[in-house]
Amino acid sequence: MSDTSSTLEDIISQEYQHGFETAVEADTLPRGLSEETVRMISAKKNEPEFLLEWRLAAYRRWLEMSPPQWASVHHPPIDYQDIIYYSAPKSQKDGPKSLEEVDPELLKTYEKLGIPLHERAILAGVAVDAVFDSVSVATTFKDKLAEHGIIFCSFSEAVQHHPELVRQYLGTVVPVQDNFYAALNSAVFSDGSFVYIPPGVRCPMELSTYFRINAKNTGQFERTLIIADQGAYVSYLEGCTAPMRDENQLHAAVVELVALENAQIKYSTVQNWYPGDKEGRGGIYNFVTKRGDCRGAHSKISWTQVETGSAITWKYPSVILRGDHAVGEFYSVALTNHRQQADTGTKMIHMGKNTRSTIISKGISAGYGQQAYRGLVRIARAASGARNYTQCDSLLLGDRCAAHTFPYIEVKNASAKVEHEASTSRIGEDQLFFCRQRGLSMEDAVSMIVNGFCKEVFKELPMEFAVEAQKLLGVSLEGSVG
Amino acid sequence: MLIIKELHAAVGDKPILKGINLTVRAGEVHAIMGPNGSGKSTLSNVLAGRENMTVTAGSVQYLGQDLLAMEVEERARAGVFLAFQYPVEIPGVGNVYLLKAALNAQRKHRGLPELDAMEFLALVKDKMKLMEMSESMLYRAVNEGFSGGEKKRNEILQMAVLEPTLSILDETDSGLDIDALKIVANGVNSLRHPERAMILVTHYQRLLEVITPDFVHVLAGGRIVRSGGPELAHELEKQGYAWLGSEAPEGKSSAT
Ligand SMILES: Nc1ncnc2c1ncn2[C@@H]1O[C@H](COP(=O)(O)OP(=O)(O)OP(=O)(O)O)[C@@H](O)[C@H]1O
Ligand SMILES: [Mg+2]
């Protein structure tokens, strides 16, 4: 009879499957960061004056700031002068006009990632704005979306074609001085996605971006801005993978969501950045600021995330519930294995009356994985009738990993109702034995139990993403029956 | 089908089974009775391959194979089924999903084509009728929020779907109301077959009235201290286990 824990080990120690590199020529700035770097990035992108000024202001703020120390993560100090801040595949310099013009090497990369761009787009009705390192290489379905007045393009394009929208909304959710990494991103961000849904329009398809860090030593600083105007609806999917490397790579993105009156934004992420090897060498440092602003009454923003990758994750997708009756949701599955560290959670800031928020967080730790849930629920004085429900569950596989929960609750209005539930459990020996006694392999038994544990979050994901998420957790598809 | 010889097993360093001898042939139904803590569940779990129980001596042959050398899932796929005394809950995993995955894992092992969703549903609904279970149970998470009796019925549903060669039912009758007991008994009886065998662990004669066993064994202090026909169960019902004290535990311990 084999020892349970050793078999468990085999399953949770699967090798990273997206660790290949694409050989394309790159147009790259030298290492290091200075005012000159910021000016060069802005110039390469042919940006309007206001944006350069904005970047420079952010850079100057950043110089005065220091990295946050409060998170439960540990890493050697990052040398910001040893990072390349801009890298664009050279063959993309003039920008592809259509998919046919896209470098076949790049398209192959996406195919290896499981997103054959054209097919996927056609079959699934997904518009993919694929970001390859710093430049958006292909955007599909733009024309179809344009019929509805929807703008879905790379951030750089938005700067060229819709500078007034960029100017109006950029930095209004995550101000440049918000935190160290957000300030850095504001100074040097290279590209990302931009979405604008006009009033009353329901976006007819899921919008999807695949981010991928390719070139060595390239910090990736994307910037995403999504605006749902009054009564608009959009569902946005973000997926991430990165090739295998020994050195650590920094990824400091900023995502801003704005929902005006009666608007709704659903933002889903499956993050599978390279987590480093078993000893903790290499892997992505994922220091991301994601925030949504429910600016109008009856607006709604939902974050759903499945985080399985990165060496270190530092991420708190948040919602500011400004409008009355606004709704904020956060559904999260985070998995840490080997030496991975994750400090993740959310902030729900209730400002409007009768605002509601729901937080469901599922943490899975295996190996020496370290995980912290850090959540803030703040009910402002004016937020009468506000409600929050928080549920944080941790599942431990093996006995060398750990999970911690840090819920912060600040209530300034007596009519508010805040509920918090938390649980920590080990994967049940009884459950595993039961599943195997019914004929399932150890691997399938673990998958099934973990999958069941994450069920409440997976059901929030769009179908195809749910499938991917389950696969990512080494789980076969549940729900093929019934 | 099953030949257990001088089986000793321990939990941690505490010896529980102290020399079990038992032979079960195809077509037979054996009942195992005995006081609380005598080792009935331990025996059942050792046969199923539970890891935290160490076999310290003895052998078990199942269909000519060395059962103790097989992994838990290999035993299951070879047709060994254990209905648990305390069925576990698996939050978030649909009952129907578990059943389908289990059946297909076993079919695959036997070289049979896996059943698709439609075929499987037809099969399982049929079995549910037999168990008089409501269809809604299929879509609930495995045993989550099930009543004690519903959990036991669910175990028998799994048995009915998997059609095992050797079924070990550990106190499946405990906690069942009279109607449920009949339903479970019907389920069990419908699986009786010249090619299959069953071991029923029970404390009560009432189960043995509806499922007549071929043999009854009394397990006490980690050994089978008495074996007999169905009449032994009647006797026990009347006398209890007080007589055990006077009977040497070395006593007759094989049944064939
Ligand atoms: N995990 C364990 N740790 C310590 N002792 C155990 C463990 N499992 C079983 N035992 C002990 O082994 C002995 C036999 O237990 P077992 O469950 O096999 O009895 P049983 O005959 O099934 O009893 P019951 O009729 O109450 O179900 C008991 O004394 C029990 O306390
Ligand atoms: Mg027992």
C-alpha cells in the first residue's frame, strides 16, 4: 500500500506546463529607470503631452515612496534599476492591420497556451485582445463591437484614438500615489486593455485578454481601464501565463473599473504565471492593484479570480461602493504550492446607502505554500443599511503549508450588518479513502475534493474559464451530468 | 472468493484483530455480529485497504489474488465494496458526479466503454426507484445535509450502481426506520447472485430476518469466537454477549 502523503505529493508537484519561450526579435530599452526612461516610453508610444506629464508626476511620487511591508510575503529586495521597462516584439513595430499580419511565431505561442486566436474567437464568440509583453498584437471582433459603439482595444490605441476618455477616467479609481507599485505602474506602464461600453449597451460577447510575459527580465506593467456607462453591462476575462525562468520577474499591473448608474461589470481572472520551481527559484512577483468604483446608484462590480501561479501574489481586488444600492462581489480561489506565497483578499468600501457586498474566499495550500487572506470591510458613516457577508475557507494539503486569515472590519454606521465566517480544514483522509474505495484514483479523488471545495467560486466563472480553472487545479470537469 | 487466514491488524501500536479466519464463497451471505469495539469495523476497513490500519500478520486472498498487496482503488475496481458505518460528506461534489466518476473508473478498468451522461442517468434513475430515493438527492453534494438514514440509503445506491462482487456492509441497518430497513434489504436482496458474496456487519436480528444469511459469526476481542447458521443470530438476540466471558477466546474461529 502506498503512503497517502507521498502520492498526494506527486499530484501537487506537477511541472509547469507553459514554460516555453518564443524567439522573436524585440525592440527593447536598456535596463534601468529614470525620468529619461519614462520620457522614452511615452515617446515610443507617441503619447499626448497630458499623459507624459501624468507619468512624470507618478514617477516623482514613486521616488518618495517605499514598498509596503505589511504583507505576509518574503522576498529579497527588488533592484528597480535592473529591470527592462519596455520591450516590444520588433516585427510588430508598425502594428498589424489584421490577424494575417500577425507574426506566426506569436500566434503559435498563443496556440500553445490553448487559445488559437481566430478559432477560439469564432467558436466561442470571444474577442481577444492579446497582450504580448508590452504591445497588443491582435485584437479581434473590434468591428463587430464597434457596431454597438463598444470600444475594445489596447491601451495604446485608446490613447491615440480616444484620449478624452483616457484623460477623463485614468487614475480616478487608483490614484498614482495609491501605493508603491501603482505609482511605479503609472510611471512606466507599457500597454494593456481599454474597454468602454456606451449607455444602455449590453456587450454581446465576453471580452478576453491573454497576458503573457515573454522576454527575459521584462517587468510587465499593464494598465487596464474598463468603463461601463449608465445601464451598460460587460463581462471581461483575463488569463495569464508566463514562461519558466530562473530569475524572478516583476509584474505590477493596475486595473481600474468604473461602473456608472445601473451599470454592471464582471471581471474574471485565471492567473497561472510561472510559480517558480519546487525550491522556490524563479517565478513571477505578482504585485497588482485592482479596484472597481461603483460610481453610480444600483451599479454592480464582481471580481472572480482563480490564482494558481506566481511565486508571490500581492493582490486585493476591491470595490468602492459609492452609489446607493451598489453591489460588490469578490469570489476567489487561491492555490499555493511548493514555496509559493500569496497575500490576497479584497476591500469593500461601503459609502452609499443600502450597499451590499459578498466575499467568498477559498484558499488551498499544499507543499510549503503560505497563504494569507487579508480583507477589509469598511462601512462609512453615511452608508446606512449596508450589508456584507464574508466567508473564508482554507483547505490544507499536507502539514507543511499554512493559511492565515486577517479580516479587518470598520463599521461607522449602526444600521449596517456585517457577517464573517471562516474555516480551516485539512483534506480529509476519510474523504480520500471513501472516493478511492469507490474506485477513483488518488489523483482524481484529490481533484474531486478540491474542486468541490472551490465550487462556489467556479460557478461564478464564465463556462470556458471554469473549465480552464478546473483543469488548472488538476481537476476533471464536474457537472458534465446534471 | 475470500479466504482470510490468521489475520492480525493494529491501529497504531494497539492490536485490534488477533487472528481472524474466515472463508466466504461466491453466492454466500455472511453476517458478523459482536459487541461494540470488538473489531468489526476494523476488519471491514482492513479488507477495503484503509491506510491507518496495519496488518501485522496473516493473509487475505480475494479471487485468487493477494488482496493485501492491492491499492485501495484496485480493490474497489476488482469488485470489493464497503458501505461505511459513518458515510463521509464531500461538500461541493455532486452525488451524481461522484457516482458517475466511480462507475466509469471501474468500467474503464474492466475494459468496458464509459457511460455517457444520458446512459448513466437512465441507469441511476432506475436504481433510485429501487431505493425509493428522490431524484433531488442526485444533485445534492455527497451526503451533505443528508439525514442518517438517507446517508445509509445513499451507500446502498452506490452499491446498486457499482454492482460489486464482494459487498461489505458495516452496520448499514443502524439508524434506519422500519420502512427504510425494508428498502435497504430489498436493495441488498436484489444484488444477491450466485457470483457475488456479502458480508453484513450488524447488531440486529431484524436485518437478518429480511436478508437471510448463510452463516453468522460472532466477533469478540479481535477473533471470531463462534460461527453458525441463522439460528445463532436468534440465540444472540435472546442471550446477548454475556456468555462470551465464559467462553475461551481461543475457541473455534473458522467458518466454511
Ligand atoms: N483510529 C483508532 N485509534 C485508536 N483506536 C481505534 C481506532 N479505530 C478503532 N480503534 C479501536 O479499535 C477497537 C475496534 O473498533 P471497531 O470500530 O472495529 O469496533 P466495532 O466492532 O466496529 O464496534 P461497533 O459495534 O461499535 O461499531 C475499538 O476499541 C476502537 O476504539
Ligand atoms: Mg463498527
